[in-house]
Amino acid sequence: MLAEPVISLEARYYRDPEIFRVEQQGLLARTWQFAGHASQVEKPGDYFSFSIAGESLFCIRGKDNKIRAYYNVCQHRAHELVKGEGNAKLLVCPYHAWTYELTGELRSGPNVNSVPGFDRSKICLSEVALDNFNGFLFVNLDTDAKPMDEWFPKAREELAEWVPDINRLKPVEWVEIPEKCNWKVSVENYSECYHCSLNHPTFATGVIKPETYDIQPQGHVLRHTTECQNLDAMTYPIDLSSNEHAGGYSSWFLWPMFSFQVYPGNVLNTYHWRAIDSDHVVVWRGWYTVGGKPSDVVKNLSIQDRETTVEEDVHLVESVQRGLKSRGYRPGPLVLDPKCGVNSEHSIKALQQWMREAVDG
Ligand code: FES
Ligand SMILES: [Fe+2]
């Protein structure tokens, strides 16, 4: 009996606002989401606010140097506690001046001692799970969330090996790329290289050897591996003897919306997808150097990347989104080569399986 081909995800998953709503409430609130970088909270009391799944949150470094994340809401009558970023010795609510320790405990409030039975020790900010992943802060709104090391086996250790300076890095460039497509179209496009030889001439003939490119699931990581071309033609100098991975290229996509990518020379860069609505996503490309030192090499890489691979992909994903709205589209079979490799879409099969589970349970 002939095996049935695996069919690509139905178009409604990419265009139905109701499915987007389900993802906001479910997927985004149950997975590890990027909040910011540890260098944004270097000193005790440093904080920054951000939002995930429609919730306002903030990260703050305590006097004990531990970084914590909280819902941005006072436990009195729900005023927001902080705005933007800053430094605070105590968290003082702007509404009635209830005051919290950086560990979340209520310290005091005007006239609260006049309340019979008022128990300060029962009141504290709602904390959210946070993991400092090699300097990248991820939070999970799910109180029963499995740790990142279970979701993303080996990724933490592998990244630290591939980027020996990872704990000394700071962001230097943020490139914002709005795309008129569903976030899943953009993530899928990132997660296969079946389109690369036709659409990414610089990528496919520059750094990597396309015939060796492969993308494999590793828990909920999609791990990209490849051999590199002779690096003599690289636009920046690379000391191949400095460490084992100095001449390598690799990438770790962490389901559902973040990716670490390492270029030869141990140059780290990241992708952070932010889903806006069912038809729009913004991709943030982050670039880093040791201590945040300005670097022409990294600056030029970020410009070249924006003008080539990124630009090429924007046109692809926006065309796909228009196509997904066509009455004439019937989802086609994925090209699953049992040998995997660059011209196989086995990574899309894994990804679409996670996408279905996120919506249908
Ligand atoms: S709402 Fe914060 S002190 Fe009243
Ligand atoms: Fe691409």
C-alpha cells in the first residue's frame, strides 16, 4: 500500500482571527517567551516592562542580584506599577502609594494598619517563571511550565560552546522587520531551506554548503546544521584556531517565536517574532558584541543581512499570505525526503504538528 503524503497546514490557521485569539490565550501564555536581555537589568533595582499575550509584565533585578518577573499590577486596586524602564529601590504604586519590596512582598501602605485583621504577609506581587538563558531572559506565564532545558534539550550548553563569550554579550543592533503575514508563515519560512538555492543567492553561495544543510527537531528546538564554504572569502577576519566552532554556522530555533543563530567567528544574532494579528508579524533581528562595544563587522553584517536574506524572505512570506487567502488554494503535500537534507521539508512537518497542537490541543 502506498503511504499517503503529509499535507501542509490548512489555510485557516494562517488567516482566521479566531485561531489567532486562541494562540494568544493558549500558546503564548504556555510557552517560553523572550522578555529581554540581562544587560537591561545590570544593577539591583533596574527594571523594564514588556508585554506577552496581552499581559503587561516587568523584569527587575533584586538586591540579592536575582532577576525576577512579575505581572505589572498592584495588589490593592490594580493600578499598573511601572512604565518603561528605570531603577527603583522599592516598587511604589502610583495610585495610593502601596510599597513593595523587589522580592514582591508588600512592605507598607498609607493607613493600612488601621484595618482590623490586615495581614501584610498575605499580599505580594504575582510572580512569573523566568529563566536567564545565557543572558537572554525568557518568561512563561504557565505556573506549571516545564523548565526550558526540558523544552529545549541541550540548547543552553550548545550555545555556550558555540558562543564562548555569550555571557558577556550585549545587544548592539536591533533591526525591526514588519511583515504582512501570519507569524507562522514567517516562522515556517525560517525553518526550511528548500527555498534557499532559488531565493537566497548570497546565503546559498556565500557561507554555507547547501548540500550539507539540515534542520532536525531536538525536543522543541529546530536545530540547523551545515558545513561551511572555505571561509577565505568572508567579509571579516576569523581566527579559526580560537575555538572549536569558530569556523561554523548553526542555529537553534526555540518554539514558538525565537531563534539563536551563530555565524562564523562565533557571531551571535537572534530572531524574535512578535505576532501582531492574524495578518501581521514583526521580526526583530538582534546583534550582539562583547560588552556592547560598537563593531563595524557586526554593523555591516546586520546591514548585509537586512538587504539580502531578510529582504528576499519578506517578499516570499507576504506572497504566501496573499496566496493563503486565495479561494483557489488547496494545501499541497510536504516534500519529505526520508534522507532529510536541504531539499526536504521534514522540519515543517514537525513545526506544523506543534502549530496544530497549539490550537486543537
Ligand atoms: S492600586 Fe496600587 S496602591 Fe492602590
Ligand atoms: Fe529564507
